[in-house]
Amino acid sequence: MPLLLLLYCAASWALEPFIGLVLGQRLKRGKERAARAPERLGRTTHVRPGGPLLWMHGASVGEAGLLLDVFAALKRRRPELIGLLTTQTLTSADMAAARAQDGVIHQMAPVDGPHATARFWTYWRPDAGLLAEGEIWPNLLLGAKRRNIPLVFANARMTEASRTSWRNRKRSANTLFSVFDFVGAADQDTADALEDVLDRPVNVVGNLKRAIPAPSVDATQLEAWRKALGDRHVLLAASTHESEEALALKAFSAFQTARPDIEARLIIAPRHPDRADEVETEIRAAGHTFQRRTADRSPSLDETILLADTIGEMGLWLRLADSVYLGGAHAPGVGGHNPIEPLRLKTPVFTGTEAFNFADLNSELEKTGALQVGDEPDDLAEFWANPPAPDWDAVAWVLARSDAPFEATLDAIESALDKRAPHA
């Protein structure tokens, strides 16, 4: 094993006895839940069901949502399959609880210590594993390899900084990425970097997030909301991060000044609903009246702004919106969020210039008129006041090229499951 990995494993072994102190501090800060803290140590009270089990891991909301979509498609091929989804954040845990279909078990991911990960593998004994995007935990992955658990790395994406970092640690990278039976790169740059460290060809499958469907919605609830809203114009600020709510609020005020003829409502749905108190402070400072979704579950929007501080209702908000401001591209380091979901519903999207995670896709979509990019509140206000007339046929052509990557990944997962190697 390369020296760098040996040092990591030794350090994690030495520090693991103190993880309880770390979890205690995280509990105090609201980053963990007491009932689920044992899962961080690889312990659970959930019974491991019989039959084939696929372990899936995604760090946060976007990756977890993608994995659930992949599993739903895989379940149509293999109805008997059980999914075990692990995530790192409470927000993704809440999303999984709201969205997970029958046959999916959610657990908080174990800390990457040798004992916690060993307990996890010994108890769950999955038939195969699926990781999305960029979660690389040495003890967890090496433990899977020791137990002959086939692994698939789907939608692999690396920033330029990550690619440089792995190339500078080539021996460690080779050891870690070699545990995967299949690696599907989302783009050519990632494939090139992985080929460099693995010394083997890497499939450029494409970005799976292009293939995800629009989020589901309860039809009765949607109809009730549409009836309650009547002719009001609905603007949506979706998946916003710190500072982006302020931008949306300034744009909304400018929109109201520019278009006094339109009775409009603004829905703000922060990416992390646990920031709701912070967002409420921003709304009050901007002088708007508002209501919080968690305080009023009725299908009504009597105030000017709805703070949508819930999990699992994005399908509703997207279908009510006339146009969408998509966050993540004005917040430092986030890299933007996926515009596919609103565009599948033929709702135009505005986002920022720092959407580096979706640069190629956004470039294609800008040409259709369905997506606009800007950095100033006035840019967003103008988009809301005078929404574009996209070429939806061109948008459909961009989206139609998404099916092949999805199917190729499903084939790779099925191949991994078919190995059914005995576990150590």
C-alpha cells in the first residue's frame, strides 16, 4: 500500500476512539441526530432483509437524488432488488426519507474509521456497491475490496483542482480507484485524469444528471394550489445558498417596481431547509410579507413570499412556477445546480456564471433560449419581467441525448450484481 494511504489508515485507526467526542460536538451544533448517531459507528437496529442488496452512497442531496433515480430504473429490471442508501448530511437524510420508494433503506454513512466501516460491511453484506460523483473514503472502499464486493463508480466528475490533486498522488489514486469494477466518467477531462492514474481505459458515459426525470408531485395537491393561486404570477428561487436569497429578493423588488401590473408571488426554496431562520431574517430585512411552509401546510399563498422550508416538495414548486431562478451559481465554490428538472417541465431558468459543474450543458441550453445567465439582481429582474420564448424543440433534442448514459450505467450495475462474489 502507498505510504500516503498507510499514514491515512494509521491516523484513522488512532483517532477513531475519539469519534464519540466529535459526534457529540456535531450533535450540539445540529449537524447530527442522536437517534442516528450509532449509524455513524456502523451500528443499526434495522434488520438486513434477505435477497440481493445494492449499497449506494452519495454525499448530499444531489447525489442521493440521482442514486434514487438510478435505483428506480434498476428496480424495473430487477424487482427483487433491495437498496441501501447512505448519505453524509441531515438534509440528504430528510430528502431520502421523503423520496425513497419501497425497497430502499436509508442509513447515515459510517465514519471512515477501520472499526466503523468493518461493522458496516459485516452487518449489511451487500452484493454490489454504487457510488456517485466524488465520494472517496479509503477505509470504506478498501474494506469493500477485501470482502470482494463489486463496486461501480457512476457519474464520476472531478474539478480541475481534484484532477491535479489525484495526479500528484498517483500511487494512492491508483490503489483507491482500482477497487472499482466499472468507472463511468461524466466528462472527458475526468476520464483523462482517471486513465492517467489507473493506466487503463475509462468509459466516458456522460453526465447522468441529464437523464433524471422531473420530480414527482401529488396531483390533488397541485390542483388545489393552482386553484388557490388563480391568475397570480409565480416566481421560484430554487436550491438557493447563502447570499443568493438576498440576490433573489433584490430582483423581486425590482420586478415589482418594473411590473406593477402583475400580481406576483415569490417562492424561496433553499437548498438546505435548516437555513430557514437565516432566510427569514433576509426576507424581513427586505420588507416583504411572508409565510413559512412548515407553519402552514394549506394550499394558499396569501403573503407575498413563501419560504418553502420543507424537503421533498420541489416537484410542486417547479410546476407552479412561471420561471425559475436556480441557485448554486452565485455562491462561492458550489458550482451550480442541475437545470434539467425545470426544463423538463418547460419552465425557463436563470442562473449565475459560476455553474462550472454544468458548464457544457448550460452552454448548449443557452443557445435554445431556455436558460439565461447573469450575475446582477437587475439581470434576474429583467428575466422575470420579460421571460424568454425558448425553442422547446431544441431543448428536447438536448435532453434526448441523455438516455444512453443512463442505460450504460444500469448495465454496469447489473454486471456487478451478477458477480455475487462470496463475502469474506
